[in-house]
Amino acid sequence: MSFTAILWQSIEPIYSAILRHPFIQGLADGSLDRECFKFYVLQDSIYLREFGRALAVTAARAPQDDWIVMFAEHAANAVKVERALHEGFFRQWGLSSADVAATPVAPSNLAYTSYLLAIAYGAPFHEAIAALLPCYWIYWEVGKALEKMGSPEPLFQRWIETYASAEFAIVVQDVLRATDATADAASDDERQVMSRHFLTTSRYEWMFWDMAYRRETWPV
């Protein structure tokens, strides 16, 4: 069994909880409150900026030339390509760039991005790739699962199609191969640390959707 297969096995309860979450269920059947989705997209635009930074730092520390190029391209796409998806939503909602920039970061979003940046800047490459992987992989799996159902809400369906696309599948598969190759060269102790990071950021993925569903704000 590959290392990434073992990783996925370790988060199956978390992934099942994600699919059961009312935010995801609401995307599938079209019942999700549009304000929850708007909150999610605004927070995701903040997240992707920081995720892009984490990818750029990880690219600089990658031990193989192909991985340097891969993560550098992913960093650019996180800021450009996925931002284009968000900006389409923002135009539809009549939100200006100033409106988006003024959006306060939610607590769970700040915690998640801070964790990713701390690992990217302060830990070895094998830890960074494991921490970054859930954002790729879980979104791909959720996109595929929701595509089978198809949302009656065009707004939600546009989001689903982005992450269920063949183009995104290629991106995720490249990172999975890099993760397995990294794990093959790692010690048992290093693989245990990779597993812990993967588990932690998978939990943050559930928290991100829950944050959006609750439209989380700072309590004080």
C-alpha cells in the first residue's frame, strides 16, 4: 500500500464527516444559504492568498527541480486561476475589490493558514508537502462526489465543476506522486510527522466548511 493510501485511510472518518456536513449537503441539493456560500467564498479568497505563499516557500525548498516548478506554478495558479473563480462570484454579488479586501479573517481561517505558513517556513520539505496535501486531495474528492449528484443551483455547480475537473485531477495526482516519493526517501520518524500534519490539516478542512456554515466571527 502506498504512503498516500495509508494517509487517506487515516482520515476516512474525517472525510465522511465532511461529506455529511450540512454545508456540503447544501451544495449538493442546492439548499445551502446563499449568505453562507458568500461567506465561504470571501474567506476562501483570503485562504488562497496565504496558501499561495505557503506553496511558494515550499517550492523554494523542494529537493527536485520538477517539484520546484510544480509548486511554483501551483502558487501562481492559487492566486490567479482560483481567484478568477472567486471574482466571478464577486461580480455577481456586486462586491468591489475594496469590499473583498475589507473582509475580516475568521478565526478558523486564521488558525489554518497560520499552521500552513508555520510549517512551510519552519519545517523541512517532507512536512510541508504533507501539510499542504489535504487542501488538494480533499477538494478533489469532494468535487468528484458532488459532481455525481449535480447541484440544481448553477452557482454551486460552477464551484463543483472546478474541483471535479480533469485539469484539477492532474494537479492533485502530481502532488500525490511527489508525496509518495518524498515518503519513500523519509525515515519512519519523518513519515510519522508527515502523517500528523496530514491529519491536522484534514481536520482544518472540516473546520473551514463548518466555519462558513456558521459564518464564524470572533467571540470577543
